[in-house]
Amino acid sequence: MGRFLVAASALLAVAGSLAARPAGPHPLPEQLADTGGGTQLITAEAPVADSTTGTVTWWDRRGGGWVAAGSAPARFGANGLAEGTTRTQGTNTTPTGLYDLPYAFGTGAAPPGTRSPYRRIGGDSWWCQDNASAAYNRWVEPRPADCRAEESEHLVSYAAQYARALVIGFNYHRPVRGRGAGIFLHVDGRGATAGCVSVPAAAMDRILAWADPARRPHIAVGTASGPTAITRY
């Protein structure tokens, strides 16, 4: 009888110890204020606001929870990250916030499995970043007269970075002049970006094969903590 009581006490102690342990961390999407309402999400997280590197993870919502489908090292703006609602154009910062992914584009044909609307870059393809232009923060082809070349990106000039890319819907649907234009998720270049998020080429291919417009994918960009914490968006 005594041995039974000792064993029972030991089991209760183990059970109490297990119950006292904190539950494992919730997946990052479950910590966000908003995920865009769809069942696919990309998170682009940097350690702190002046970081130029971090992690991109793409997630699927299954059975009421979020499951990581893949992850890759990421690069951010040369001057780190900045709050998207107050960012200033030309600061080489990546805007934080939650955004949709309107369409994909690239220098070649769409990679196998791509379901997002896809535009192929040609010699006359530009992204207008001229604040004085009616086409501000839009793909133009050819470049209109009111969109100065020196204030825009000739997309074909970035063959490595724009081999494959997704438009990030920052300042896109109702553009605010001076806020910024041409923010994409694209293939890595030689270093930090001018404000975009970049990943290795193989990861970009995987993301394009994974993204399904019917599942309303979004991207959340932010830091691990602080005023630009990714969990705020």
C-alpha cells in the first residue's frame, strides 16, 4: 500500500510539473493583429528596425491553425525598415505593414505552378516612381511622357532581381505621393535592397508555385518587437 501511495504521488508530481510548463509558442500568424482574411500568408520579419536581413516564411491555414510551408533568409532595405504609413520615398527603407500581393512579374516566362496573374518584362516595361506622374506607382509600358526616366525603374535593367517577383501592395491601391513606389518581393541581388524584400531565387520560385490568388495571400512585414513589431499588423 505504501509503495502504491509513493508511486501515485510521483505520478501526480510529474503531471503537475507538466501542467506548470508554459505552452509552446503560437505560430507567428496567430500572434498578428490581422492576416488579411485569407488562408495563405507570408511573414517577413527582421530582428530590429535597422536590420538589413531577416526571415521570410510562407504559411498555410489548415484546420483552424497556421502551418509553415517554407522559409528562407530575407534581405531588407539598406537603411532597415520603417513604418509603412509614414515612410518617405527615397529613404531605402522597407515599409512595415500588412499588404496584398496584386500580381507577379519577371524577365522570363512564369515559373511552373505559378497561379498569380503574371506579367513578363519587356524592353518598354517601366515602374513609374515619378510623383508628378498620373501613373505614379504603376507598371507602364511604354513609359508615358509625364513619367521621367530618372524617377522610374526600367525593369529590364534588373535582370537578376526581377527574374521573378511579386508586387507588394504598399501604397498601391490609393497611392500617396512621396510615400514610396515599386516595393516588391523579388530575387536577391548583391546585397540589401532599396526598400523591397528579397529572397534567394529558389525560394522565390517556391513562393510563386505556392501562392494561390483564390486563397487571398498577403504579406506582413515587420520587426520582432518595438514600434514596427510584425504582431501589430
